[in-house]
Amino acid sequence: MPYSKAYHEQLECWERCHGEPLQLGIMVKTTEECDHDDFNNGIFMVTSLSFDGDEINIGINDDGQIDDFQTAYDGFRINEITLVKTDH
């Protein structure tokens, strides 16, 4: 089933690149490939993961607070964010 295969390939790619799984609650920042100006230069928490064809839609909060699970925007692609190591 290609739908499931693409999902797993992106998750495997993320984990190989960052050393931990893409999952709810991790802290991320936007990359240079991100076109969403409202989210540049900040740290955010992943609040949702959903499927769009063969891609993953990644949702984040808008304030980076670890107790804010409200999704501010849920259209990020895997290449638009990167993992942030935090002390939380």
C-alpha cells in the first residue's frame, strides 16, 4: 500500500537524520525551506501529525510552550522543520 509506505519512509528518514522519532510533543524550528513567515525564527512544539496523499502534514503550536497542545498551523512538511534539542 503506497500510502502507508510513504508515511513510513518519511518517519524513517526523520529518525535517521535526527536520532529520535517524529512525534507529538517534540520541539522543532523552521528551516530555510519554510515559506510560512509567521513561524520563522521560533521554536515550536509538534501538536499533530496527519496524512495528505503520500506526505505528512505536521502541526505546531504558535508559542513553543510545552503545555500548549493547540495547533496553530498544521500544514508543515517534513523538510520545513528540524529538531531542536531542549532541556524540557
